[in-house]
Amino acid sequence: MTDSVIFDMDGLMFDTERVWATLWEPALATLGLSYKEGLDVAARGTAGDSMRAVLRQFYGPGCDTDAIMEALHAQAEIAFQAPPPKKPGLDELIAWLEAQHIPMAVASSSRMASIRHHLDGWGLTHYFKVIVSGEQFSASKPNPEIFKRAAEALGTQPGRTLVLEDSYNGVRAGARGGFVTVMVPDLSPADDEMRRLYTAECKDLHEVKQMLETGRL
């Protein structure tokens, strides 16, 4: 039985990953750098030192990771002036969880200002008892600490807490933390590694709701 639910945000609640994928090239261009194939996938779901490690893999140990990250977020501020589209089934799932008195959290690698902007833009903030940002940690996903912090704030244990994720790094974090982890693929399809890690895979949030309603999660 699920005691609580932790939502990832980008690509899970909102259709933002496709936009983020387009921001790397112009962000890097402001620093005189070229986009390298695979960077978007490798960095997806990361923040802080986790993202810095990815950037060093692509641009060398001496690259200015903070400048790259700031350039990326500067592009994001322009791109996300309006709230991004909600993913199918989000409203229905939140409404069902609220009716069942199951507490909810958001644990996203994005900056807190971005999380608040998206949630506030759709009037969803009040549904979430806990909101945790990757910028609060030196190492974000695939490190499970962000989910552990959210569960602790919710007052629940990982084994009874459902983590909803779309990214590889998010699924890795949920599994490493001992959470009931469900992958709802967005840009990254489930692969053999993910199938070994996650509890279940759902095509969308409607299916997540159905599994909860029927006691399969």
C-alpha cells in the first residue's frame, strides 16, 4: 500500500524536456562552445555536482561548469515565461491522490524558482506538502538523497513511497533509495537497465492512477 507519492517534474508532470533539449546549443554558443551529441541525454535529470560531472566528461576537466549551467538557465528563463503544458493524466492523478488523502511531494533536479513557476502557473502548488529542489544538494539524481529528504519530510518510509520518474537518472535514484519506483517514459524509452531497476512502467499518468486504484502499487 502506497503511503505517499513523490513526483519528478520535468518530463513527468510537464512537457518540458523537449524544450530543455533545444536550449543547450544556444546556451553553449554564448560561451563560444559547440553542442556535443549526447549531452542532453547524459545531463537529463541532473543538477549540481552531478551535472558538473557530466559537463566535464563532454568539455574536459577544466571547463567552466558554472558558466555553462548559468547560460543554460538563462535560456530557460526566456523559454519558460509561460507555464509549460501539463502531461496527460496529471490533473486526474493529483485529484485522486488528494481525495484519498495521500500526501504528495515534488522532488526535481530543477531550481526551486523554476519548480515554483511551473506549479504556481497552473495553480498546483497547494497540493504538495513538500517541494525539494536539486539545487539544495551537492549531488542530485542519480544520488537518492533528494528522494530520501522528501520522504523524511512527508514522514514516510521509502518502501511505502511511490516515486514517479521519466528519466534514467531519476529511476536510478529511486531504485538506489529503496523506493517503489515507476517509470513513465518521456524522451528516454525504458531499456534493459531500467527494467531491472523499476517496480513498474506506465505509458502515462492515467495508467499510474489506474494501478493505484486497483491496488497494484
